[in-house]
Amino acid sequence: IRVTFTAPDGQATTIEAEDGQSVMQAAVAHDIDGIVGECGGAMMCATCHCYVDAAWTARTGGPSPDEAEMLEGAAAEVDDRSRLSCQIRLGPGLYGLVVHLPEEQM
Ligand code: FES
């Protein structure tokens, strides 16, 4: 599954993730700067905050209530494209997904 991460300075990195991985797992596996994933995907840290590209928000959907609550603890500004990347599961419907990285995670 191809995923592109865009850094705050506009630099884009495209990786090939495994089907079924979360966006956080894919980012960590490919050393993407800007996704930390401290809790390993347990929805306990908000260091995997990302902004889903506006063209993709309909397909990823929004955060669950628990996720939205955890997002309140994110270091960078949260907006209506904000998701915890550990809660976005990659599959064929998300081939080509683009997410934007926040300025900070801690
Ligand atoms: Fe901790 Fe996503 S990795 S909330």
C-alpha cells in the first residue's frame, strides 16, 4: 500500500506499507521523522498524530470518540483532519494515501 508522508516543510516521502499495517506502524518501519508512536498503537500517547490529506478524509473517516479524546493531548494543533495514525488501518481502499506530519509530537 503506497503512503506518502508530507513534512511541515513540504518534503514528501513515499513508502510501500504492508496491507493491514496501521499508518503509524508503516511510518515507524520506514523511519519517518515526525511519527513517534510511543505507546505502540494502544491509543495512549498521541505521538502518532497526523493530518489526513483533505482528498482522503472521506475514505479514512474521522476519529472514534476515544481517539478524539486522546487527540486533545496532541502536542501540535488539532484540526478536523487530525487522526491518530495508529488508528488508520491500511488496506486497498487507501492505496496512495497522503498524510501530513505535524510540527511536533511531544
Ligand atoms: Fe500512541 Fe497512536 S501510537 S496513540
